[in-house]
Amino acid sequence: MSDIMNFMDRVITAKGLVKNYNSLCAVDGIDFEIESGECFGFLGPNGAGKTTVMKILYCYLPPDEGEVRVFGLDVTKEPWNIKRRIGVLPQDMNLDPDLSVLENLQVYARYFDIGKKESTPLAWELLEFAEIKEKAKVNILKLSGGMKRRLQLARALINGPELLVLDEPTTGLDPHSRHTVWDKLNALKARGTTLLLTTHYMEEAEALCDRVAIMDRGKIVTVDTPKHLIEKHGGNLEHVYLTLTGRPLEA
Amino acid sequence: MKLKRAYRVWQRHLAVYTKLYKSSIVLNFVEPVMYLVALGLGLGAFVKEINGVPYINFIAPGIVASSTMFAASFECTYGTFVRMTFQKTFDAILATPVGIDDLVAGELMWGATKGMIYGTIITIVISAFGLVDSVMIVLMLPFLFVGALIFSEVAMIAAALAPGIDTFNYYYTLFMTPMFLFSGIFFPIDSMPPIVAKIAFFTPLYHVVNVSRDFAAGVVPTWDLVWLVAAAAIIAPYPFRLMRRRILRG
């Protein structure tokens, strides 16, 4: 597998990445690489540093130490040239409550210099993809949790991103909504979009991820395919996760 | 910072404003008119004239200045703070090519625009009431933008430092209200002990009031304009620096 990967483009490379919040070390010197077209998942307990890594990758936070490159570009230099090419689904609901569903997409497109003429047909297409077309004129406060999440996903796709960063994409969703989001993500992967996600759901990691990194206390404990991890440690992915993050299941 | 990306943020605010203005514009317009009527006509019946000008004509240009101040200040205290914290609008914007400096510039430009819009509306109102002596009042409009920019900058410094939204009560009670009362809107400031005039000189509203009153009377102000342009430039780096620190604190 790694031999094949060497021939593929690296979308992300991180070397010696460190991030501190005052005295707290959130990310403690990690290295990883993400290949074009793969789905890579970060697993780990709350506070392990997953969200911080995501925020550094989409150039929201600058790293304190180390070198991080996305599409070969340094995240601390010309971040706008990276951000132009990525889509972000953040952990929090941050749709614009003052705007309708359609306007949310149109206004967001403008940050990418996509004017209304160009963004409107694109927005309708994405609303269809996200299965919320019939809600286009509705204020976002009237949407269900699953609809808001799908709208955020549609918004993250407005610039046709090559890389999609998803921070806990299905947390708080009911099983139907979760499966809908998974279907959408698998469809994007089939089109060649590189996916990077964090999750607390092992079945989500198994359903979507080609490789996972298990993080604990700011460090990467292991990186491998879910299949190899299960073969190596036995049980299921949840068992592997609990073992590697220091909380093994009682026999 | 890139002006085009700042303009994208400004466009977002305009899109929201043109959608919602109907519910807010009346409120913003009623209060200054009430001051004008209550004090201009009520108190004016006793005061009659200040410096040879009928009392309501004396305060009218000052009300233009204070409307500008309050509109810009509300936008960049409560407005900015809500977008930054509760609505997480900033997080959404910062995941696009727009960076923190672009975002802050867009917020400031919008605050200045909104201040100018409200000042302009009140200018139209007082002109319609026949309280303005000179058409030169139109020359004041660009300087309303500069004045509103200063209020936006200072408000945004407060937004960057405020631990919670209630902190703005202090900002309004200890800073905005005294400025409103002691900037020469309702009485010439030189009728107060000299210390008041000395303090007033360092507040932006005092100069916006002077500029407004001069233009309304057909006089071209000089030093007050210099003061405003200089203050806007000198204060400008701080909202950028402090907002950056606040946002990156995580």
C-alpha cells in the first residue's frame, strides 16, 4: 500500500507540528502525510488535539513549531491560496442566521469571488445534492439538525474544493441523517475529493476512512488502515481505540 | 489585508442589512427625532437662542453627529461581538480566503458605512424641518464616514477586549453617554469648567459635532477635520492587533 502511495500526490504534509494554548500543549510534535483522493480520519478522546490540527490545516490557527504544507504550500504563507481550494465543515453550527438557505450559499460563494450569477445555479445543484432543495427560501433557524448539517456540507462544497476538512461531521445527528451524510461523503470520495475528518464514531471511521490516526494528549499514537489495526490488536476498531488511548476494555 | 476580501465582508453585512433594515431603521430614526423635539422645542421655549442661533437649530447638527456615533458604535460592539461569539459568523468567514485582517477591515468599513447612513438620514430630516442654514451640509457626509470610522475602531477595540456581552454596559455608561452629554451638542462646552473642554478635545464626538455645526452654518471647518482624519489613522492599527489576538486565542 505504501509503495503505491509514494507515487501519488501528497495533499498534506506535517512535520514536527506543535501548537500551544498558553501553558497547554494541544498538539505535541506530530508528523503525518495525507495522499490525494484518500479519506483520512483522526480519532481520539476530547482534548486530544484533533480540532486544533484541523484548524491549522485550514489556516485558521498558525502552528507554533513545525512545517505544515497543504497542496505543497506553507500554511503560514499566503493562506488564501490554500483556503481557496479547500472546503471546511466545522464542528459548530455557524450558518448565517440572518439569511435564508439559498442566501447562505450565495453569500458564502462571494468570499471565494464567485458572483451571484455563477453561484446561484451552483447553489441549486448543491441543495439538490444535500437534499434540502425544497427548503431553499426558508430561514436556517427553521431547519432540523440534519438539514443544517447537510447545508453546511453544501456550503463547504461551493468552491469545488479538492480537499474537504470535516470536524465531527455527524455528531448529534440521528442515524438516518448520519447515513445520508456518509452517502454524500462517499459520493465525493468517488469523485476524487480528498477527505480529512475527525470523529468519535468508530463505525463512521470504518465506513469512510482509508486510514486513521489515533491521537491522544497531543500525540499520534498510531496511523494505519482500520483493517490492519483490527488484525494487529484484535476485536473491533473501538477495542483498538480504547487500548491505544490507554483505557482498555475489561476482559 | 486585501481590500477586495474586506469588501466581501462588507457585502455580507449589506446583504443582511438590506434584508432586515425595515425592522431597525424606524427605531434608529425615532430616538434622535425625539431628542430634537423634546429638547429643541421643549427646552428651546426657555433657552430661545445660543450664540444667536435658535436653540433647535443649535442642537440639530449635533444630533446628526450623535446618531452617527451610536449607529457605528452599536454595529462594532454588539454587532461584531455577536458575529464573533454567538453566531460564529467569523469562524465561517475565516474558513474562506478571507483572513483576519480582511475581516476586521470589512467590519470597520461596514460600521463606518452604517454610521454614515444614519447620519445622512438625520441630515435629511433636519433639512426637511428647515433647521439647516447652508447646503454646504452635504460636504459633511464624507466626514461622517471618517467620524463613524473612529467610533467603529474604538468600539471594535472594546469588542476585542470584552469578556462578555454585558461588558458593553460599561462602555456605554462610562464612555458613550458622557461623550453624548459633554461634546457640545446641547450647550457650548466653554460654559463648563475648563477641564471639561480639555477632556472633550480628546473625544471624537466633540470634533464631529463641530464639523457638523460648521457645515450646517456654511463655514468650512479646518482643525476639526484634521483632528478626525489623524485620529482615524492613529487608532486604526489597534482593532486589527487586538482582534487578531482575541481570535487566535482559540
